[in-house]
Amino acid sequence: MKKTGEPLPAKGKHSSAKSPVDPDLPFEVTALVGDIKDLIETARVRVAIGVNVTLVLRNWSIGSRIRKDILGEERAQYGKKIVATLSQQLTREYGKGFERTELSRMVLFAAAYPDEQIVQTLSQQLSWSHFIELIKIEDSLAREYYATLCRIERWNVRTLRDKINGMLFERTAISKKPEELIRKELAKLTKDDCVTPDLVFRDPYFLNFLKLEDTFSERDLESAILRDLEKFILELGTDFSFVARQKRITVDTEDYYIDLLFYHRRLRRLVAIDLKLGKFQAAYKGQMELYLRWLDRYDRQPGEESPIGLILCAGKSTEHVELLELEQSGIRVAEYLTELPPRDLLERRLKAAVEAAKGRATGSGDYTRDRKKNIKNKSVKQIGKEILEMQKSR
């Protein structure tokens, strides 16, 4: 049985794309051929989906049975030997796909997704290869986030793996919300396909692909982004469309320029992006508010939501952002990294930022202790520089 990493099959060698209808055929015959080819392609897709669903549910059932009957609380050690024996027997009879590693994955799969109905629903669009990547995620909330986005945005396995390795969940604004709110937003996204800014915007943004020199200007940064616009949009996320660079707006005969202007299809909003080299400054709020009010009055189209702003800075001051209550003005602030620090350091800092944000939202004491330690305003980039300096001094 062929396993695929894609939720839907690619067109085969007999696809209509590679075998055009004879132009000399009568119109009625041409139409008939086209309709029948559509029926064949639709049937192929349904068969592929059906095979995938069967494969995923089979693996879930095997894992669930092993977990329930053998790997019980008092039979774990005995169970390991039985799994090895079971693997040998199944491999002898059915060939590849039942090695000890595969059986272990099936058990993990059943543990991560104990509800068969959820597995049934997800398997309509996610392949077994997708689930192999998902069960590696220990945090159930992060796993739910990736599964939901993967299903809705139709990520292939490689894209899913890249998103996980890039710590997308930890960088997305929604991860900093209380768990109950996160689950509500994910449920709303699943049910109504409703996207919120917390699901769209990230912090920090990884711009290491720009390959900028140690010293660069805002214009250099902007030009580098436009040279690698496709990669920049991939980092921004899906549904972003480029609109303009240095968009001029005129207020009281004075000209102002918005660095980058995008449109987000599912948010139905213009997104103004302002690029800054240094740390966030309070004055940036007024500047962005002016841009957004102008866009709202003169550029917003019927059916669109109010424009939203993203200020990308080399450094971010959390307390400034909080006191200015920027989100109430439709403004997001995020840090960008043109060089990535070591992964373990980045992971620690992102997790610390998530915990601190949740502490602020719930009023827990962790945030107060962080303030006393005076570490909450340190950016990832600052810490990365400190490590590099320490290494140079050795």
C-alpha cells in the first residue's frame, strides 16, 4: 500500500491536464469526454482519501488495542517484550509497516488522540505522515494548533515539519493567551473558518533569509524584503498579498510614506508594516495611528474590516507596548531577527515569553518575579549577542 505525505493525490499520467481532447471531435462529444474525465478524477480523489482514512484508522486501532491490552499500568515491562514479538510476527506475515518503531508510533498516536471521532475527522485531510509529525509534539494545545492549521491551510508534510521546527505556535500571538481562550479560538476557526489577528501575527519574525550585513539601513531592510518577497510572505503567513512599497499618503499638504502595505484575504484588512532599526519607541504609535486612520478613511473598500498595523523593530520593550495599549488601536509590535541565536536559547526565551504573557493575563506571581529579576525586557537578539560576546572573550 502506497503511503503519501500529501492530503490529496497528485494527478496521474492519465490526467486530463496531459491528454487534451481532440479538437476535431464534435462539441457534444467533447463536452461528454470532459464530464466523464471530471467524474474519473473525482473518483480517484475519493478513493485516495478513503485509502488514507482506512490506513490512519487502522493504525489508530492497532495502537489503541496495544495500549489498552498490553501496555497497562501494571504490564508495561511485559508489554515491551510483547510488542517486539508482535512486530516480528506481523512483519513476517504482512511485510513492512509493522516494525517495532511503527508499532510504537501507533501507540503514541492512540495516546495523543484518544477520541476516534477526532481521528476520523482529521484523517479526511491529514495523512499518516502528518500524524507522525504531530505526535512528536508533547504539548496537546500546540499539537491541536498545528493539526487545525495544517488541515485548514492544507500544508504538506514538509511544510508542517518546517512550521514545527520554526516554533510557529510559540511565536504566534495566540500562544500567549490563556488555554481556555486558545481552545475557543481554534474551535471557532475549525467551525466557522474565522481567523483573528492573534492567529495571524507573530513575534519574533525570522528574517535570517535576507542575509543582511552587520550594518544596514531601513531602506536596505526594505529592499532586501522586496528582493525575497516570496520568502517574506511565507514568514508572514498565508493569505497575505503585497499591495505597495513606500505608499504615499498626504495629510494637510504633508507627505508620509508607509514602508510596506499588504492585504490579508481572510482578515479582509489592509496591513500596514513599518520597519524600524532600533528598539520600539512610544512615538511610533502616533505615526502608525495616522497611517491607519488615513487608510481607513481613504483606502478601505466596502466589506473590508478596519486596517491593522504591524511595527517591526530590532528590539521590543514589553512594558511600553502594554502601557500604550496598542492592540486597542489595531497595532501590533513584533521583533525581527536577521540572525538566529542557538535554537535551545531561542526555545527557552520563547517559552519564557509565553509563560510571562499568560502570567500577566491571569495575574499569576511568575510575572512579578520576572520583573524583579529584570529580565522580561531582554530581547532574543540581545541574549544572542551576549552569548556571542562571551564566546569571543574565551
